[in-house]
Amino acid sequence: MRDVLDELHRRWSAGETVGVGTVVATFSSAPREPGAAMLVGPDGEVTGSVSGGCVEGAVYELAQQVVEDRAPVLQRYGVTDDDAFAVGLTCGGIIDIYVEQVDRESLPELGEVVASVRDGEPVAIVTVIEHELTGLVGRHLIVWPDRVTGTLGSSRMNDAVADDARGLLATGRTDVLHYGPDGQRRGEGMTVFVNSFEPPPRLLVFGAIDFAAAMAKMGAYLGYEVTVCDARPVFATASRFPDAHEVVVDWPHRYLKAQADAGKIDRRTAIAVLTHDPKFDVPLLEVALRLDVGYVGAMGSRKTHDDRFSRLRDAGLTEHELEKLSSPIGLDLGARTPEETAVSIAAEIIALRWGGGGKRLAELSGRIHG
């Protein structure tokens, strides 16, 4: 919805009622990702797209009907064996589109959402798209990292969904979540759509080694935008890191500084230094440990760790800056393989992000989701 948000806000501010169709789920080769939206104004003007042209006509008519009836609809479009050119996707995919009316009454919080998006503050719109009680369909909860507004129907629903929405928001993901009718984490009866207005966080992996390939795959799986960087072109190739979104040939410290100077590093950024070579990792960590990022970890043995800290102190880093470094990298999971090590590193990143202790849940009491 980000691409139509300004137009939606303009019409909302003018007191208009707009029909909005949003892609909430896709299967197979559907052309648009969840979150893509199309607006139909009271003047019949269309903004945005949900399928690149395949089902826009049907959604246009449905949006007008939804505005007239003030009753949201979750509609699935696909192909049939009989006629692949009927209303559906000729590419063979399946797409679920939720169509609702949006105005000042149905979404009074839209102004706050737009203000947060413009200010770069993470925010998510949660919408009940299916519920066994039809009167709850269309309810909204607006979720920020530190607060919520609106309600889905009960405090239990709000608490459960807000926790999970923040998890999606932290990784910039938009997705459908399923619950019991009162927000139970097991069971069926309620489906919500979490529309996150935040780009995914970045994971910068330095060192084009086999552990980096496993880490890139793990990072992509967790929703990070993954960059692998190494100064050696023979190793830093896209074919060796198919799960990375970007493979860069550059000196690590120079690349990181350039990214920071360009404003492309933020508090959610995670940095994994896997080179364990002083000529690469010491200059790199001099830059990394002076940035305001979410995580900086460096691979190496205890001996490498001690030598690295000595070199960093000699380079002028303070004890406060050195405390930010997770070295040796990862949690103690007994990892042996590159894949297991990637799980260990990812577990440490997650624990630091959410304040987890890294202990077995069976040994603890209290809420599982903090």
C-alpha cells in the first residue's frame, strides 16, 4: 500500500470514501507481492495495481460494491482448467485480495500512520480479514514498536497480534497470521493481515567464505536484506552466494563507511564479520563499532578474539565501543557446520534484538513472547 498511500491520504483528508483492494496472500507465480494495493475513488478513478492487469477489472467492480454495501470482502482469484482467460491470473498463480472501504470513520488512524511513514517511524496496519464473527471483520489495530491504537475486539486479541506484528515489523515483512477466535495462538477462527510500512533490515556479511553462504541463506530466511562483501573478486561472486540480495567486491571497511555516509545503515542493521583476518576485520570493526547499529559480531577463536581486541585498543577504540562487539560470534549451541553456525549467529541476533537470555524455555517461567 505504500505506493498508493499518499493518494489514499489525500482522499481520506478530503472526506471521501475509497474502495481499497489489497493483496494479502499469493501462491505460485502471482505477479504482485502482499501489500500491493489498488484504490477506486468515488469518481471512478483508479490508483495502483493488484495484479498487473489480470484481475483489476473484477476488483474495480468489487471495490465499488464494497463501498456501497460497507461490507469488506476477501476474494480469491486464480485460473480454472476450463478457461485460463476467465477472471483470474493467466500466469497460473493464485492471489487473495481483501477489499474494504476506507474513510475517516472506518480508519480514523490513517493520518497517524501516514505521519509515521513520512517520519521514517515503523508502523503496521493490522486488519481482521476473516473471523467467525462477521462483525469483527474489518477491525484495525495500528501497531508501532512502542504503542498501539485501535482494537480488534478484545485485549487478548490485541496483545497476541501486537506481539507478532512487531516481529514482522522488525524485519519489514507483510504477512497473514492465523489465530483462534479470541487471539489464541493455536486454533482457527481469526485471520489478520499485517501490512508493515518499514523496509527490511540489513544484514551485512563480510568475508566470502562457506560460513558466509550459510549466513546469507539464514539472513534471507529471517527477512533481512543481505549483502555479502569481500575485497577478493575471485571469491565474492553471485554464484557462490545465491541467497544474498547483493554481492559486493570492495574493501570491507571502505564499503561500510560509504554505506554509513549514505545513510543506509540504521539501528536495525546487523553486521557479521566472518573474515577473521586482521588486515580485513580490524579496519572494518573500527568503523562498525562506532556506528549505531543493532548487532556487530566477529568470528574467530579465543586466541583470535584476544588478538583482535588488543589491535582494536591500539587503534583507539574505547572499552564502551568494544562492549558492543559480540566476539566470538554466536550463542553456545554446540554448532559445528556452517549451517549450524549460522543458526547460532542468528539466535544471538534475535536474542539481542528482543532481550532474550538464550536459555531453554523449558527452564523458564512466565510469558514466552516478551
